[in-house]
Amino acid sequence: GFNCTCPMGMTGDGKKQGNGCSRDKTLLIAAGGGLPLLLVLLMLGFWTHWLFTKRKLAKIRQKYFLQNGGMLLKQQMFSQRAPLRIFTSSELEKATNRFSDDNIAGRGGFGTVYKGVLSDQMVVAIKKAQRVDQSQVEQFVNEMVILSQVNHENVVQLVGCCLESEVPLLVYEFITNGALFHHLHNTSAPMPWKERLRIAVETATALAYLHMATEMPIIHRDVKSSNILLDECFTAKVSDFGASRPMAHNQTHVTTLVQGTLGYMDPEYFQTSQLTERSDVYSFGVVLIELLTRQKPIFGGKMDEVRSLALHFSILFHENRLSEIVDPQVDEEAGARHVKTLAQLALRCLRLKGEQRPRMVEVAVELEALRRLMKQHSVGILMWKDV
């Protein structure tokens, strides 16, 4: 007789008169049982990979934390009761939606500045610090502690830092109205002179505080209009301490690698590499001229035509041609005598020898006196008009 067989995956004798052919239930059971097992194995594989990646990332973050002086910072914070918060990378990633482009608030001297919202709803600005060289870890930690203790209404507050990345991240309070530079040079609606003078007073007061009132004098080293921020009430806030240097009270100068911004940089510091508090005075003098003229510190088209605002202003002042460069709005609102007095103060700040420049506290006192005089003058005019 014939030998009948069933196709693969079926069982029976294959005969019409017999059992015929039907699906092999043992295979179905085996297949049905194998699918969940396969899913379990896949899930186990994914979980193992995720755990391995997470542990590897944690090790890298811990390595950077120690490398950037994390343990030393914790000790210093405890011993000096520094009001500084140490953030994890995860906290700052969450605050900035993983450093999304939508959260970019601007670009600073060391890279991109991000706007973030912390878990307690505090709005902050997050920016990169300078790369910490291993020989400078102790200095970096000391500077963090000193800056965290700076408490002045016209200085942007350092909230904390994150040391879990190759380059440490600094977390500052967020200032809403952007930089003074924008309000002077990138707007069609110029600020009234009384507002500009108030900002000058507030900035000078903040710098005088940094030079004198802190535990260790702090030299900002990069004073410029783009580092003077304005809050919701247009109050001035000195920011970006990425280049700043603390200095012992018994020191007259610090020798450093030259750092700063073209047009604002003290020429004496540029030539000698010796940084003093008078270097900030020079830079502030340039800002004062910016406020008077609404001109940028370096101007001109081609390289051979590029001119320094400080030098150009000085030449015009000594040739009695100040009206050619001063903002007409300032001339109208302040008057020629007031403008001349301010110009003289700015030029004293710009003297080539640092020792011949006034101290920042003297500048702040003179500006406040000028502001009061201007207020009295305005009140006098109003009263005369009412008569």
C-alpha cells in the first residue's frame, strides 16, 4: 500500500479513511510558550544595557566632580557657610529641557547661556565657567565661595554650580531685560539721559563694592556694556564673573594672562599683565563714554579705519568739539556744563597710568553728586515754569 505523510507542522496518518492531518499542538504550545520568553530576554537585555550605560555615566560624572574640586568645595562651603548650591547634571538638564535651543538666552564669553527653571520655580541663567586646570582647582573653589558671598543689589547673584561636566557650569539669577549694550546700540528708542546716569551710578557703586566691601577685593576684569544687565525695573546688575579675580587686601596687583575685551581693556594691564582695581576703572570710563555718545567702543568699517572710541572722544574733547560725538538727546536733556563735567570724569578714568586714575568709590561718589545736581536742576526748571 501507499505510505501517506502529513506536511511539516501537522500530525496524523495522512489517510482519508484514517485520522487525516491536523496541526501539531505541541509545536503551537512550544511557539506560544517561546514568545513571552523571547520578550523577557529582550527586556532583560535592554534593562542590562540601560543599567550599564547609567552606571558608566554616573562614573564619568563622579570623575568630573572630583576633578573640578567637588569635595574641596563641599568642605569650604561647610567651613565658611557659603550660600552656594551644588547642582547635579540631571537637575540642570531638567531645568533647561536637556539644554534645548529654545532655552538659549544668549552667548557669553565662554559659550552659550541657557535660561532654566529649577524645581523650586526659580528662573536662572546657566553658563559655562572656564576649564579648570588641575593646578588651579583650589583657586577655582576659593573664587566660587567668594563670589557666592557677594550680596549687592547691583550685582548678579551666583546661585550655585554643577561640577559633573568636563567644564563646570555656573548658575546665576536670571535677569529679564538683557544687556545695556542692546539698549544703547540696537534700539530705535534711546533711553533718557536720567536713566543712563542712574545706570552709571549703580554700576560704579557695584564695582566699588566688589573692590572694597567684600572679604577679598574682586577685580571684574571684563567690565563692558554687554556685562551690565537690566532687570524688570531697569536696575543695573553687573554680571559675568568668568574672568574675575579675587585679590588679597595686602596685594597691589595680580599678574595674570591678559584677558578682556578689545576697546574696553586697560592699556597698562595689556602691556604689563599686572591687573589692579584701576583696570576696572579704565573699562568703566569707556562705558561712561558709551552712555554719553551711544557709540560702540570700537567703530569703523575696514581694518585700517577701525578707531577706538576712548581715543576719538579724548581728541574731540581737547579740541573743544565734544558736541560732534555726544548723543544730541544727552546734550538736550543734560546741558553742556553737565556733559563737560561727565566727560572730564570719564577721561580721568581713562588716564594711561593706573595710579593717576580715581578709585571706583570716588567715581561712584562723583556720579551720585552729579545725579543729585541734575535732579535739583530739573526740579528748579519745573518750579520756574509753574511761576
